[in-house]
Amino acid sequence: MANFYTDNPELKHHLSHPLMEKIVALKERDFADADKYDYAPADFADAMDSYDRVLEVVGEICGDIVAENAEDVDHEGASCSDGRAHYAAGTKVNLDATRKAGLMGMSMPRRLGGLNFPVTPYIMAADIVSRADAGFENLWGLQDCAETIYEFANEDQKQRFIPRVCEGETMSMDLTEPDAGSDLQSVMLKATQKEDGSWVLNGVKRFITNGDADIHLVLARSEEGTKDGRGLSMFIYDKRNGGVNVRRIENKMGIKGSPTCELVYKDAPAELCGDRKLGLIKYVMALMNGARLGIAAQSVGISEQAYREALQYAKERQQFGKAIIEFPAVFEILSVMKGKLDASRSLLYECARFVDMYKTYEDIAKERKLTPEERKEMKYYSKLADAFTPLAKGLSSEFCNQNAYDCIQIHGGSGFMKDYACERIYRDARITSIYEGTTQLQVVAAIRHVTTGTYLSRMEEYKAMPFCEEDAAIRATLEEMTALYAAAVEKVEAGKEQAGYVDFMARRLVEMAGYTIMGWLLLQDAARTRSFAKTAGVFTRWAQAQVAAHADFINRFNPADIEAYKA
């Protein structure tokens, strides 16, 4: 029997991060629920034991059921008939197992039927599920949409919809349209308010993950005559009320167990969620940040699977009288794969902790007035979460694709065949750097934290943290990388009068920031758990070369030469 949690000590390392004690105390309101619910923790140790036990259940289901079904689900895929999407047989088994285990609505409050988990252990579960089957994560992980209902819907809507999610009903977020992909302010699905005050939706949505879900969050144009984001509102659509049909599902390269639907809304009854006109400006932004953290977790899970498949094959495959893992050309690839995997995971959970801190304070602020110190801390972590979310999504998805590529390379010709899992991993990985905002859009979101100094300030904070003296050489390298990054930012800022220059260099600056931050995080990991020291060294050497190359390009580049790159 396999367990995808207990066989991965890196997960317990991140779960036991020192900041978790404060996160848990805030989330549990100093354990006030202990007298109300028999499954609520009485103290920090009790809470951590609860997370550990639930994650062990997640790991067991993923190892014994979800992973075992992954290949059959990939072959069968989802299907569409009679205006409905239908899951593969294995997907139904997976959903049944997670529902029976009570693994839906994990982060929702107990009063609404949830487990009241912080974001960090919930994201850890998503990491585990994604390793088992990335396509299934797209169904199971959409429970995160309930967070938007919890944050912005009225109490009646919370009471009616959230318990259903916690009991196992599925969700979707219906944003994209044929003419509105990344540019969501162009959404034209029409929301019309009837004389009795109720709403109906008409139009088409496309590329909707799990689009035949039980409960939908829908972005629609509620203000007649508008054409921009200010005319959009968020709605809740209940499948039981009818009015939405699945016209078709996409025939995709990967994640084939997750139906990606084209939906036709025809006088579909819906409920306004929150206030009018804030659908894109406020609610979708919050929804997308959660989704991007989920894709970062999915990317890390796929990277984990890719690394393990490559490592196992390299140990077993014999060439020229010995296992191929003994050849430098192979063991170098594997070591860098592990470095990228560990770096991605460290960045993911750093970001998750930041999200935990500010979101919990926001939730507390609905119950009582925050103290000046609490409000200051909330703003601090909110800024860091805003800065680290595009880094985590963008870089983890790129590393995921690179690790999937290298997994096939380790397998050689066999990796090109459907006999091995790496072929499926490669196809599943490709979407991670595209959906919920392409890597290019993550760079757009991250670059302001380059120019305003958020990343550099955080690097300086990492530099001041204690480290293991045995890692002094790694620390010295990271200091050099930090200095190169600071100089590159200064150089680009000096040339910002040239139209398009900052945007042209944005990807390089964001990658420099991300790689350097990942290195500092791995140094911190090594200080707590010595098994990370090797990875920290390998990754930092790799990252040093990338940062130096970007710095050299920036130093040699004449801003006026941008014209040469234009089509």
C-alpha cells in the first residue's frame, strides 16, 4: 500500500514551519471551538496532529486509489452527451473516496460543515492529489471556490451553498468566453434582473474546468451599455435550477479526466454574489489568487511525480553494464530536477503561509476590530502574498514543465511511448503555465514588486535570518545573487524612459528575483532539516548561472535595441 504523504518527508518539514503556531492560533481563535465540536483541536499540538492525520488519509487515498486509476482515466477521459458532461469511471471512484473520507470543504469553517483547515495544509493536500493525478486535482481542488462564497456572499447564501460543498458537491468558476480569455473585462455573458428582483443569465462560456459542476461562480455583465470591468458582477448558479447545457467538451492534450466545457446559458436563474459591479474588480481577483496558488500546488505535485518516475527508471535501466544513474549526464539532470522540485515547494508553502496570515486577519476583522499591531501585520502579509503568488504560480509551473521534459529525457526512447507514465505527466504538465494566467501574465503581476522593492526587501530579511555555518558558501553565493539582482533592477529603472524597456526586461528581473528567493528559502530549510543542504547547494549553483546570465544580458543591452525584436 502506498501513501503519498508519509513517503514524502519534505511535506512534514513544511507543515512544521515555525510560523504555523501563530497561523493555527489565529485560525482557531485560540481554540474557542474546542467546547463546541468534538473534532475541534484543544491546542496547537492537537491541531497539528489533526492536520497530520487528515493528510495521511489524503496520502493513502491518493496512493492506493487516485494514482491507480490515473492511467485508465487518461485513456477513457470525460465525455459529453445530452447536454451533460460525464466523468470517467475512475474519476467517479476517486470522487466517491474523497467524499466518504470528508475531504471536501477542508478550509471552510466548522459551523458550515468544513474542517477549518488553514490554507497551508489544504494546499499540501492539493500537492499530494496532483502527484496522484493532475486531472483529478482540477475537480477536487475547485472546492477552493467556496472561499469566494464565504468571503463575499451573504449569510443566507453561505448557509445554503457551503455545506453542500463540504458534503461533496463540485464547483466551477465560469469566467472565460470565446472572446474573453486573459482579457476578462471583455466578458459579455448577460445578466438580466427581472421585475421581481431575481436574475437570469444568457450567453456562452468556454474553457470552463469542470463546467458541469453542481455549483458555479459566474462572471457576467450586469450593467446595460457597459463594455469594461466596471459593468461586471459575480453570480452563483445552482445546477439544480437548470438553464445551462454543455455544448461540447474540449479534446485536450492532457488532464483528460477533467472535463473542460463550453456552456450555453439560456435564461439560467442565478443569484448575485456580493455587490454589483465588483465582479472583476474585487471578486475575480480574489478568486484567481486562490486558483493560482492551487495551480502552483498542482505544478509541484506533477514535478514530484516526474522526479520520482525519472529516478526510479534511472536506477533500473542498465546501459554499458551499469545503471544509467551512475553516468554524470544523467545524475546531473536528476539532481537539478530535485533542486527545482524542492525550490518550487519551498516557494509554494512560503506563499501559502503569507496567504494564511493575511486571510485569517481579514476574517477576524469581520468579528472584531483589529489592534493597530494586527492591522499592520495583516497589511505586511497581504503585500507579501500579493508578491509571492505570481512568483509561485509562474516559476513552479515552468519548473514543472522542465521536470516533465527531463523525465522523458531520462527515459530516452521509452519515454516517448505510452508504456510509461512520463508521457502522461508531460502532457498534463503543459497546461500549468497557461491556465489561470499564463507565465507572461504572472510576470506582469510580479514586476511591480520588482520596481517597488518588495522582493529585495524580503531578500534582506532572509539574509538576516540564522543559518547553518556549514552552508556559509551557499549563503555567500546568495548574497552575490542578491547584489546582482539589485544592480540589474537599478540598471533597468535608469532606462525606463525608453518605451517598453521595463516590460521587455520584466521576465528576466522576475526570474532573477524568484531564483534568488528560492535559494534563500532552501538555505532556511537546510537550517531546520539538514537533508535540504544538498538540494540547496545544487539549486543555488544552477540559479547562480541563470541570474548571472540575465544580469549580463541587462548590462550589455541598449534600450534602443528593443526595436530589433519587434515583428
